[in-house]
Amino acid sequence: MARRVSLPAADDLFRPTAERPQEPVPAPGAEPAAEPRRSSPRRPSGRVRHDEKMTVYVTSDELLDLEHARLALRRTHGMAVDRGRIVREAVALALADLEAHGEDSALVRRLSEQ
């Protein structure tokens, strides 16, 4: 006689990995709140499970440069990191510089050149 195997439900498989605080929803017609300032330095998420996804298109040269950077980090510094982690680090650096230097940040300078 065959026995049925009990499998987990979809809710068990796709549950959130961490509790995230809910942001309050402003009332209709209310003034938008000012952006909160970070008291701690901006840090990338590193090696954790990421719940959000964003697609970014790059040129073949940019992808090759990113892969060369990944290989150089491994060869020169003994750091085995993936391209996504390099991108998250770069984003964290750019956003921290923007918060710290505002109009004088490298991000503002480079984007205003285009």
C-alpha cells in the first residue's frame, strides 16, 4: 500500500525571512514627510537572502569590466565574491557619498556630465 507524503504548503515555502517594519501610509492630501537622515553609515547587505529584485541592463564592455573586477578581487585579494555583491557594494558607496557630500558627491558630478 502506497503512503502519501506530507508536503509543506505554499505559505510555508514562501514565508518572509525577516520581519520588516511597515512604513506608515500618509493620509490623502497630507504633506509628504521629509526623508529621514541615517544616523549610521550606509552598509551593503552582503551575503543574505534578498527579497527584492531589480534588473539592470549593462553593455558587454561594462559586464566584462565587472567580471574582470571580480577575478582581480579573487586573484589579488583572495576574495571570492559574485558580481551582485560587487554591485551592491558599489551602490552603497555611491549612496553614502551622496548622503555625505550632496551636490559635491561623485554621483551628482558624473550624472550632471551626461
